Amino acid sequence: MKRYIRVIFLTCLSIIILTLAVANRELVDIRVLPSELEGFFGVGMIFSIPIFVLFLCGIVFGLFIGFVWEWIREMKHRSASSRKSKELAKVENELSQLKRESGQNEDEILLLLNNKANS
């Protein structure tokens, strides 16, 4: 069921993006620097691209910034989780070592037999 929903969603998204691309084919000029700074730096770069490419690049750039921001924000939670996992593994190892030393891992009947044998 999930697969069908994913296919339907991607099909609808593709149709919307294709419609956007066909409807906005006009070229727009994109300047790297403002015209006042072009003279100062001596570099004037102007790109002519279709406007839908500009829209899609803006969306992709925004998603990228959002993902990076969220990854940085969750970094403290990931490190705390990792630290807690290491502490848990250490405590479990200590517990199993204590059980081995005290004989608690053995069967209760065997413990009773050993205690009677030692008495």
C-alpha cells in the first residue's frame, strides 16, 4: 500500500514540476554581483536561465539549508544517545561479570546442590 501511495505522490509531483517548467520557459538574467560592485571588482557575470530552473534551484537550496540546520540542531541529541548507549553496554558488562563471579548465572537447582555439597 505504501508503494502505491509513493508512486501516486511522485507522479503528481512530476506532473506539477513538468507543468511549472513548461509554463515558465522565459529566460531571466541572473547577476552574480550587483551592477555597482561589478565595476569595482571588474567582473560582471550574467547568466540567462529559464525561470523554472531558478525556482527549482531555490527550492533545492532551501531544502539543503533546512536539512543542514536540522542535522546541526540534533547533534547534541545524537551525542547524548551515543554516550548513554556506551554507558548501558558498560553497566551490562559489569552486571554479567558480577553474575559470573557470584554464580547467579547457574541454574537454581545446581546452586542448591553446590551449597549442600559445600556444607
